[in-house]
Amino acid sequence: MNFFLPMLVSFAATILGFFPAINLAKKFNLVDNPRLRPHPAHTQKRVVPRAGGLLPFIGIVFASLVFLPLTSQLLSILAALTILLAIGLLDDRYPSFSPYLRLLGQFIAAALVVLSGVTVNFITNPLGGIINFAPILGSALALVWIVWVMNMINWSKGVDGQMPSIATVASLILGLLALKLTLNGDPTQAKVAVLAFITTGASLGLLIFNWHPAKIFPGFSGSNILGFMIATLAIFTGAKLATAGLVLLIPATDFAYTFFRRTLSGKSPVWGDRGHLHHKLLELGLTHRQIALFYLLGSVILGAAALNLSSSGKLFAAILVATVILGVILWLNFFGGLSKPEDQDNG
């Protein structure tokens, strides 16, 4: 099976999707204007079109219909992507759109694929053996996993190129994993590899237009469509949640810290602020491109480790790297001002 062609077709369809997305954004005023749409997490003052979720949506849906059989699970995935796109476009149009309605939409989208049979039947015990789950528990775990990854990816789109860089690497690693399992004698993983590479092509297409200075923002729909695909692919590849988790370790650590920081300070975790790692790196003086490259290279290194390490090795690497990342986040939050470059006129 040719795995390169689906990725190429998805990439091309995503590129072509840029033009209708821009037209839609202009027609319905789906733009990010910091003066009219104030948000504490804004990192630039330019007026940039939103509706970027249309790009990966077009790429993934078109290539999937061309290269994959129309099964009930694929239909549930396409329906879920449609829901996430619709909610994202509403969020693009209405600045006051409730984050709780967005969260509800995420659960509905995740529930669609779980009800179609996408579930976590087991995970590999890093200390040895297999941990099996009862059907209800496996479905609940799949639901929580998908929603968690969507939010984690959504919280990692603060600077240009950051989120699609992470999604491109994560989907590519999962595609390579599925391809490896296919070559090792599991033919069911061939379709998973195709879907993963389709997602890679769509992510890469979005990255081109989202690289700084971004010509379009992914918005809620873009980050959730790609996060949803990554989470679902991780389940399809034999519940390789640890593999996906290791690739996504940098945004995952930032997500966990931000969630508990907001909760412990008495704030709702769904309301944004400027406490993310990418915000602190911006304050440190790094550019959008440098931060995006940091996330890109970090994901590549962790992805390569995830493909080659044993389960126990992944656990050890995850604990070690997460500890380092958390230490960096804490330092930047509490002592970041000491690391800022001094003004040349400060003597």
C-alpha cells in the first residue's frame, strides 16, 4: 500500500482549503482583532483571519473518503470532525462563546467515536504485562483521553506555528508506529497508518499558513480537529497512549501545570491567561519562530524516543523529561524576570 500518496493528497487538499477559509473569514468577519476581541493570552496585535480549522478538515475528510473504506468508525470520525468544526466557527464568530459549550461539544464529538467502538481495551504495564479494562471502563478512559488531548493541543496554540508543529510530529510518529506494526504482521494497522499520514499531511498544510507571521489562525476548530485525530489514532494503534503521551510531553506538562495553577488559585481552568510556557518564553525574549521550533524539535526528539524505547523506558523518560520541563516552567513563572536580557541603556 502506498502511504505517501494519501499524505500528499491530504496536504494538497489542505493547501487548497486555505482559499475558501480566507473567503469565509472575510465574509463572516471571522478574524482575530485584539482590539475588538480582547483576550489575556493574545501574543500579537495584528488582525489575522481565523477559521483555520477548515484547512485540516478539508484535507482529512477529502483524503479519507478517497483512500479509506467508509466504515461506521470512519463515519463517526467524520461526524465528530464536523461537530468540532461547527463549534470552532461559532467560537471564531462570537468572542463571548462559552468555553463550557465548547467543552460540551468536545464530549459529544468524543462520545460519537466511543459509541462506534473506539475504546481502550488494554494498556501495556510499564512494569511488565498487560492491564485489561472492562468495556465500560475502557470506553470511559477513551472518552476522557480524547477530550484531554483535544484541550491539551488547544492550549498549545499560543504562538504562530506551535500547535501544527506538535500535531505534525505526533501524527507522523503514530503513522510510523502503525506502519511498523503492519510490517510486523498486523494488516489491520495499514488503514490506521493511512489515516495517520493523512492527518500528517493536513497538519503540515496548516503549518505552512500558520508559520510566523501567520496568514491564518487555527482557532478552536483547528486545534481540536488535530487533537481529536491524534487521540483517536493513539487508540487505533493498539492503545499506544504512552507513545502519544511521550511525544506530547512538553504540552502535556504545561497543560497539567496550568490546570492545577488555575484551579488552586480559585479560577476556572477553562478561562485563558498568560501563564503558559509559550507566554513565558515570549517574555524571555524568544520569537514566535524560535518557540515553534523548540516545540517542533522537542516533539521530534521525544517521538524518536517513543518509537525505540520499551514501555519501562518510556515511563522513565517521561518522568525525567516531565520533571525537567516542570522545573523550567516553575523557574520561568517565579524567577523568569531574572533571566530577561537587560536593556542596553541600563548600564
